[in-house]
Amino acid sequence: MSRMPVLYLSHGAPPLADDPVWTDELARWGAELPEPTSILIVSAHWEEAPLSIGATRRVPLLHDFRGFPERYYRVRYDAPGAHELADDVGRLIPGVHRDETRGLDHGAYVPLVEMYPDARVPVLQMSMPTLEPARLFEIGRALAPLRDQGVLIIGSGFTTHNLREMPRGADAAPPAWSAEFDAWTDRAVKGGDVDALLDFRAKAPAARIAHPRSEHFAPLFMALGAGAESHTGDPSRRRSVIDGYWFGLAKRSFQFG
């Protein structure tokens, strides 16, 4: 079995399902990837220490949003539980906490509905125990051996994320802070400049505006760690798969390996 790639994707709010461009981009990306044995996903919407893993038998959905039309709360995604993957995560990272009541939040299931609509692949969600970039990078490195078992590791966030400052309208032009941060991130990833990415608060333009809190950028650090061997050599091993903007926020998404 060849080593699986690692993804960082911008996941969108529930109305992502109404965007035909974005849903098509995710669907085509999923179809192009090797068939995974299971999926390990880290979302911007689960911060918990110690590092925790969610449901492994029956995997419910967590509708962790308010004020949307009723149809968004009726979405289902009946993926199989990944209990064997949970055991493997526990061996690689001792002290992992298990929470069988914790379902997939919208940062996990919204993109998976588009990428794997028949819900055939077992899914396990894992928390971020910290937002500290270097620690998340090391967690990703610890999990990298799972890729040799066919596990698709996904970090799900948003390349820029400021709900107070974003423009109104899905097709609105991106504000300068979003465009500048997005372009910098793209250059840093393609250039394999992991040190700059981990120090993005000091190195990136408009970092404090693009991410007032870093929870939506933080899953990238885990993905960078899991795909660490991709950051040197052939630049095609670190590529931007999706770009563009949604309500002025950068939906750029990357593949490593």
C-alpha cells in the first residue's frame, strides 16, 4: 500500500452545500485521492485537552451551529466507526482520552459529505489539545505512520477566518487582509517554509486580522507535521488544490505527499 497524502482543507459553514463550485471542487478532490482505509480528521471546532478521540462505534453528528434553516439540521452522515484506528492512535500517542459520546462536528462532516458522499469510509475525529503550532506539528509527526496503513489524515479549518471583518455576500471581493494572508500562506507552503508557517503570527501579513484566534489555521500545523517529508525536494508534493474566496475568506486547501 502506498503512503496516503495528508490534507488541510477549508471546510465552510453548513451552507457550503449550496455552493456548486465548492462542492464540485471537494467532490473531484475526493475522487482523485487513493481510497483510504479510514479517515482521521482534526477540526477547528474541537479543542480539548488532553488529546481526545470521539465516537468509534456509532458516530453521531454534532450540529454545533445556530440560526440556520432547518434543512441543515437534517443532514445525515452515517460513516462507520473507526475503532481500530482509535487503538492505533492510542498506541502512537499515549494518554489519549476517549469520548464515545462525541460526534462529528460540522468542520468534519460538512466536507466529508461532499468528498465521500456514500459514507463508506470509517471516520474518527480527534481534538486539538492546544493551539500552539509547534506542539500540533509534533502531534502530526507522531501520527504520520498511520499513512502507511492507508489512513487519510485531514486538518479542517479555514485559511482566513474573521467573521466580524468579512464582507457580506458569498461573491464579495476579498479584503486586503484576507488576500495578503492567503497569498503568503500559499507561498510558504509551496516553498516548504515550515518555520515561517509555525511562526505565522510574526511572519505573515495581517495575521492578527486574518485569525483573531488561530483555531481555524491550527489544523494546518498538524497536517504539516503528518506530511513532514513533503516539505523538501519535489514541490509537487505540496500543492494547493482549492483556492478562491467565500464571503471574502480564503478557502485555500492543500495536499501534502
